[in-house]
Amino acid sequence: MQLSVIGTGYVGLVTGAVFADLGNEVICVDKDEAKIAALREGIMPIYEPGLEEMVRHNVGEGRLSFTTDTEEAVRQSEVVFIAVGTPSLPDGQPDLSQVEDVCRHIARALNAPKVIVNKSTVPVGTGDIVRRWIEQYAPPDHPDFEVVSNPEFLREGSAIYDTLHPDRIVIGAANHNAAMKLIELYAPLERPMIITDVNSAELIKYASNCFLAMKISYINAIARICDLSGADVTLVAKGMGYDKRIGDQFLQAGLGWGGSCFPKDVSAMIATAESLGYDFELLKAVQRINEEQPLYFLSRMRDALGGLSGKRIAVLGLSFKPNTDDLREAKSLRIIAELLAEGAEVRAYDPIAMPKARAIFPQITYCENAYDAATGCDAVAVVTEWNEFRQLNLERLRQAMRQPFLFDGRNIYDPNKVKQAGLHYFGIGRSANAVPFVRSSSQ
Ligand SMILES: NC(=O)c1ccc[n+]([C@@H]2O[C@H](COP(=O)([O-])OP(=O)(O)OC[C@H]3O[C@@H](n4cnc5c(N)ncnc54)[C@H](O)[C@@H]3O)[C@@H](O)[C@H]2O)c1
């Protein structure tokens, strides 16, 4: 099938590469000329395991190409995917201006019947708006087109794997013919497909992401109870997770959720609910717990160290989660900003995200590895659970440090092993008799 994917970011580039790998002819479009020029040179704009090899192979086979010319790409395609960003506006609503811009180009290039597939995460009801935008900008005698919703569930860090092995493929279409095009496209993956109306498909995406965010905030709230009562949240989560109705995923207490999706999708769901006349109090609490989590972590560090001013802190991990260099809404940003504001000195290490972090925090020291980061430090704070931090030589870490404090923001260590190495251990929800954390209005 001849396809184009408009927006060559995490979703667009991975989607384009995978569809090309399945034998389709795919044109990936982006308005960012530098990005397209780099891709034509084989340089990836993002780090994603397996992506570079897949792109190179399919470009070589002549099935994948890159352009900034949206209209030419649309003219050559029977199916057009929209995969541009939908960032949050200040009121929490998603900004649909990139989607509208793409609709304007699609409308001008409608030379034959086409299926327009929205892969960007958009609020329920956007399918109708997309249809109206295209009709508004297209010439009066334009050929037919269908608008389909096909929300994306890939996770950064395992995006290629997720796109090849999705738990389910959601197709929201107003009629059978439009749905059939997508069914045909996804058939080689042999994964479950659910066919719905457009509104339901759009809502499935938000309902799923908000549920996962809720699960994480829930276990983080339980972690606070654990710290206050002397229970261990990792054991509590294990005991819960064996219950098939609950499941063990997304029950790791830590610094909370970040990244490009959960924060904006939770805000968008709250705002959409409000505009429809429903006060989504549950999600507001989910959001508040998440915002408090890094502050709670810092408060424990402040208490243990007797203040943060003048302290030297090693921050291990900067990306919002392992296996990506994405810093959007990463907990490291909040934690480093607070540490600097309180007069601490920060030494950071991340296997991949340091070049991006340098642009945000040029004033901190970027290190060679975890031991280098810990050198002369009063505390080490694990912020992202990269695998390489799990098996650190803790004695070597302690020897490099000025004071032996380890703050494990992702609960990746066995507290006993840390103590045996001569370090004071502070996890999330893993210590008895913690000092209650009170959120002050200035935080
Ligand atoms: N990143 C994820 O893990 C993920 C997962 C599921 C869903 N989503 C959703 O998918 C959508 C895309 O997310 P992303 O992370 O890939 O975004 P991104 O910011 O990485 O990429 C978006 C790309 O679109 C390009 N673009 C913007 N306007 C354009 C236009 N008019 N014409 C051509 N290109 C244009 C940008 O230059 C950018 O390269 C969002 O709605 C997001 O919520 C993202």
C-alpha cells in the first residue's frame, strides 16, 4: 500500500519504518527541514533500539523515503497518517494547531479518495473536527475521504517492539470500507483488533493512559503510607500484583510518571471532562500525587542531610525513563531545578540523555559514569532506573563519596545490601518511621 505519515517524531518515524518493513511504500513527512535532511543522511533524530537499522534497511530497499513536501506526499498516498504533536495548552487542553495545519495541506492535495488516519492523541470528538477542517480547506468538488482514529500505544524505549507486537490495535471508523483499509494494513502483525466508532477509539487512548497513571499514583500513595507505618511498598505491590484482577505492572513506587504522554494526557482528560460538564476529581488527585512525589523525595533528602545548601549531589539518570533520551516532563528536571535553587551542587550522569540535558542545565557537571558522578558527593540520588545502575559496586560508590547517603528514587536496590556496603538507604515507601511530609504552599 502507498502511505504517508505526517510528523516524523517518535510515533511517525517508528510507524513509518515498521509499515515500510511490512512491505508498504511509505513517505515520512516533517516540516522540520533539518530533521528530514539528517534522516536522508541516515542520522536518527531520536534514540530507539532497532530504529536506525530498520530505517536504513527500508531506505535501501526503496520502500521508505523522507520529505518536507506534505502535499506531494499526500497526492501519492491512499492512506495518510497524522502523527504530529498535540502538546498541552496552559489550560490543559491539547493544542490541535499542528493537526489543523496538516489538515490544511491534506485538503489542498486531495486528488483521489483517501483514508485520513489520526494517530496523534486527540480528545474525543476530534475526528469530526478533522473532517470539518479538511472540508473547509478543500476545493468544493474534492474527492471523498474518510477520517479514521487509530490511537498509538507504543512506549518510548521499546517503540519498534511495541509497534510490531501491540496488545491491541484500535480502529475507530464511521464505515466498514475505511476500517477495512486499516485492517488490511495491520493484518500481517496478527494481533487483536478492536473496531469501534471514532469517538470511542479516541477515548480508549485517554482512558488507558489515565488508568495507568492512576495505578502509579495509587502505589505512590501507598508508598507514603508505608513510610509512615514501617511497611515495605515493594512487598505490598508484590502481594497485590499476584491478584490477576490487579496485575503486577505499573505498581512500582518511585518518583512518579513523566514523559511526553501521561502528563499531557491526564491534563487533557481532566480538561475534556470539564468541557463536557464532568468534574474528574479522581484524576485531579492522581495528578496531585504525581506532582508531590519528587518534592517528597527532596524533603527526605533535605531532612537526612540537614539541608541541601552547599551539598554536592550525584543525580543518576536524567531521561524520564530508561532506554530513551527523552527529557520531556522527566523527574530529573524538577529535582535538579530544586537542588540548584536551594544551593546544592549537582553532578549528573545518564547513559544517553546528557547532550539534551546540557541544553537545559549548562551549569551542572556531567560525568563519565556513576562513580565519577558520586565523587566527593554528600548523596547519590537514583532518578531513572537504567539497568546499568542496578548492579553498581556499592562499596566503590561509597568510597568515592564524602557522605554515605543513597536515595533510591526508583527502589532498584535491596536496602540490606546498601546498608552492608556502608551506605544509609532511603527508598520510596521502604523505611520505618519516616518523618511525615507536609506540602507547604511555597513548594
Ligand atoms: N511519544 C510517544 O511515546 C507517544 C506514544 C503514543 C502516542 N503519542 C502521541 O503521538 C503524537 C506524536 O507524538 P510524538 O512523540 O511522535 O511527537 P514528536 O514531537 O516527537 O513529533 C512530532 C513531529 O511532527 C512534526 N510536525 C509538526 N507539525 C507538522 C506539520 N504541520 N507538518 C509536518 N510535520 C509536522 C514535528 O516537527 C515533529 O517532528 C502526539 O499526539 C502524542 O501524544 C506519542
